[in-house]
Amino acid sequence: MARGSATDATKQYLGRDTPIQIGEIGRSDVEAIDRVADLSDVENEAFMNEPVTVMVLSSGNDEETDLVQVGVNGVTQFFRRDVAQVVKRKFVARLARCKRTDFRQTLDDRMGEAMNVLQRHHSLKYPFTVVSDSNPRGAAWLRSLLAEAQ
């Protein structure tokens, strides 16, 4: 089997980090993301069940668990941190969608009255690297998945 190129998910675009002003509830900005071409249901099922070698990285936090558990359609997959393992692509998709968003708050006094501005920062809940993916569409698929809005 040919070994594909590695993709470090921690260095990929994780979605727009645009500031939010308090009071803009319900406003939705649309961001166009290049996507992998749509596949038929059968092709998509085969694609999502392809083997991919992935490593979930440790953050160095003493309180983190050694195992990361994700589930897809009632099937559970465990990932041991810092150990490369071969899993089905559908579990990598679940890891890629496990994001967290932190906010930094700043005050803008230019308008005469202080306005709250929140700056978003996205990160992966479980940082990971795809060590190898033999499908030529795999890297583009992962980049588009990581860029999806939460």
C-alpha cells in the first residue's frame, strides 16, 4: 500500500476567528470553503471506511486521560495518545469536528462608550496528526473538514 503524505491537523485552518460584538445575536456570516467534490452514497461510505494512520497528541496536561474515546453511529473507537494507529477515516472525521472555541474580550472606547468585542480562537479539543493517508483526496478532505464552522 502506498504511503500518503502526513497532515498535521494542529497547523490547519480551523474556521474564521472573527470578532463578535455583544448585541449581534442571530447574525450569521457565511464563509465559503472549498470542498472535496460530492461522492455518491456508496463511494462516500467506502471513503469513510478507508484506513488512515493517525496519532492523537498529548497536551502535557497531567489531568488528561491516556485514552481519547470517540463514537460514530454507535461504534466506539479509542485512541491512545502519542501512539500512531490505523483507524477508519470516519473516526478521524469525528476527531476533526471536536473543536473548542475560546474568547478574548477587549473594550473599544472609540465610540464614546465602551463596547465589548469578543475575539474567537478555535483549537482542536484533541490535537492530532494524520501520519499517512493513501487516498489522494484525503488531505483536501481533512482540510475542508477542519475549516467547517462549529
